[in-house]
Amino acid sequence: WWIVPTLYIVVLLLPIYWLINMSFKTNAEIVSSLTLFPHNPTLANYRTIFTDASWYSGYINSITYVVMNMVISVAVALPAAYAFSRYRFLGDKHLFFWLLTNRMAPPAVFALPFFQLYS
């Protein structure tokens, strides 16, 4: 009965393996043939990413986005969490349940209503 969970984990980890595998291949090797392991492993791709100045704007944009998102999320969530934990008000359980189910729902659930709303 361990076969199904093992296959499931292998399928989940396959894209990560493929990403790491491709990062150690040369450009010519990536486009030439399908191999499970790189024939000539290289760190040139990593050297390019960490030393080429054209990549730095992407790093800065990502860090800026993450920091702004984190600050706004904490600034909104902290008072709301405090209010839900300390105060009782009309509809608090319903509102909390609604917020919780919205967080648990996959984004694809909201795609059709947004499409219908904006089309």
C-alpha cells in the first residue's frame, strides 16, 4: 500500500528535480536532447544570475513587492485578528467563517464570478 503515496510524492517532486537538473545544463544541452542527468554539469548559469547587472532590477522589484505586501497584510490582519479574538459583536462568527472559507478556497473558484462581473 506504499506504492500510491510514493508515486504521488515522486510526481510532486518531479518539477523541482527538473528545475534543478536544467539549471546545471549548458544552453546547448538544454535544447539538444532529453537527458535525466547533465552530461557536462556547469555553474555558469548561477554565475550569470548572480553577477549580471540586468538581473538586479528583478531582484529589487521582487523584494519591494514582498515587503510592501507583508507590511500591508500585517497592518490589516493584526487589528482584525485582535478584534475577532477579544470582542463579541453581531455576526462575528459568520464574518469569521466567511473570511476563513475565502482563504481556504482555491483562486480558480473566484475566476468565473470575476469573469462574469467584468464582462
